[in-house]
Amino acid sequence: MSTPTLESIQAYYDERIDGKIQDFTHANPRIEAAIQLVAEWAPPHPTRILEIGCGIGATSWRMARAWPQAEVIGADVSPASIEVAKTCFQRPNLSYRAALIKEGVLAGKFDLVVLMDIYEHIALEDRVPLHAAIRSLSSLGAAVIDDVLGLLVLAVVAAIATAADKGKALSGVEIGLTVTKAVVFVIGAIALGRLLSPHRLFLRLGNLPLRCQQFLD
């Protein structure tokens, strides 16, 4: 099976803008859960935030609104999505880049890097340069937060890789046990975060700005 080209990936996400807008206006539960995870485990006062795979910019906008003192950059490979983001989700401290994140694309360091529903879609061979880019962009002690599904996928992949290094293969039961442990960890992390978090940063504004209606026609 051949690796998708950058052009095919861009076209795939360009064609799904309407669904991304619907995710915002109808509060997609999975995305809302992932955003809550960000709100509860992000640094209390981030000064520079990067969202990799920002799509139409809804989450970047919510972070920019939650932390008005921070510079927020949303990046995505889909030029059409970035066009929507620049039109629909604007803040004085928010900007967007239509770019594939790799070393040298952005300057400076970030103390919060977010990947929302992204990591599990990245081809294995493309993850190494992404990891290098994140390392080069992350300040000391930076928080790098993936979404819930990405965390589960990462746990399974890590377990399979560890077993392979030992010359073994995971059975279906062992994979199920790994997933169960990851789910318990995520639920526990969210519960603890809700207990300790002093405020709720990501309250939604459900109405889509009128200037965005053109993208739903």
C-alpha cells in the first residue's frame, strides 16, 4: 500500500470543511472531550501555543480566547481549511499557517503544542520528522497534548513496538489489556484534572459567525 502524497492529503481535508464546521456548531462529543483534556492539562499560563492540524481553527480560536495573553498559531496542510479559519475564527492573538510542520518551518519555542485528532492519521514514516519538529519547537517543560483517540493509539503502538524489540508479538488479549489500561488512565486523568482545575477555559460559543455561512452553501 503506497503512502498518500501531500497533495492527496490536502485534497482529502479540503473536501471535509463542512463536516468540521458541523463538529463545532453541533459540539461533537469526541472533540469536546479532547478539548476538555487540553483545558485540564495545559500549563496554567502558556505564552506561546501551537496547534498542529488546526483544521478550520475552532480549537485554536478557543485557546486564543482562553489565554488572551498568549500568542496562538494554528497550522494545517489544508489551504482551504486555513482560508476558513482566517475568515471564521479570528482573534488579535491568533494567526494561521498553511504548512506541513517540520523543522525550520516555524521559529521560536512553544510551551504548549496541541495535536487534535491528528497523530493516529500520520503515516509511521512521517512521525519521526514530526517528533523532531516538535522537539525543536518545544521549550523546556512544554506540554505536548494529543487527543483521546491519539493517546489510545499511541499506547497500542508503543506496546507493539516494545514487544517487537523483544522479538515477540502481542496477542489479541494483550492488545485488549493495553487498550483497557490506556482507557482507565485517560478517564482517571480527566477526573483528576476536573477535580484540580480551578476554572473552565473552553466554554463554547455555539453560534457560528455570519461571515462563515458562505462555507456552508
